[in-house]
Amino acid sequence: QVQLVESGGGLVQPGGSLRLSCVTSGLTFSRYAMSWYRRAPDKARELVATVTTAGTGTNYADSVKGRFTISRDNGKNTVYLQMNILKPDDTAVYYCNTRIWSQDYWGQGTQVTVSS
């Protein structure tokens, strides 16, 4: 079955950086766009970034443009989210996502906390 496993979250000071990874299995990874979402306490889930199948096209939420970079390695079935200049408002659980035949698949999430 399709599995997505995130890692790389943690506690970081404002202005710091983190790199999230999402390792996938059970799917032909290179065929599907991949996305990162986040959910902050008491807020709706937010689409953070999306990368196309070959990795040549990306889209970002306005709140992270210029600070976050999504990328993928189709040889490793992995998608990444490089997060720089982190702010307290970036604190959330970050989820990896893909959609296959209208079915959404999610990882378990990884907590990112930005605090001094």
C-alpha cells in the first residue's frame, strides 16, 4: 500500500533552517505530483508547496515564498522541503501528500516548532 513517512522536524530558533524529508513507498513515485501541507494549532490546514512529477515546476503559498524550497529525488522516492528564515508563524505539523486517482494519501506528520 501507499506509505509516506516524514522526518526532519524539530525545535528551531527564529531565523533558523530545517529540512523535511518524505520517503514514499507503494507507488510509482515519478508519476505523481507531491505536496507539503501544514496545520497549525487552531488553524485550517494550509497547502505549503507543490512540485510536479519531474521536479521542474513548483508552487508555493504566499506566506513561504522566498523562504521555502520544495524538491524531489525520483531515484530515492523522496520529496524534500527546505525551510529557511523560519518564523514563529511557521510552527505547525507538516504533512507530505500525494493524490492518486482522486484519493489523497498522507503521512503521519512531523512537528516543526519555531521558538526562542
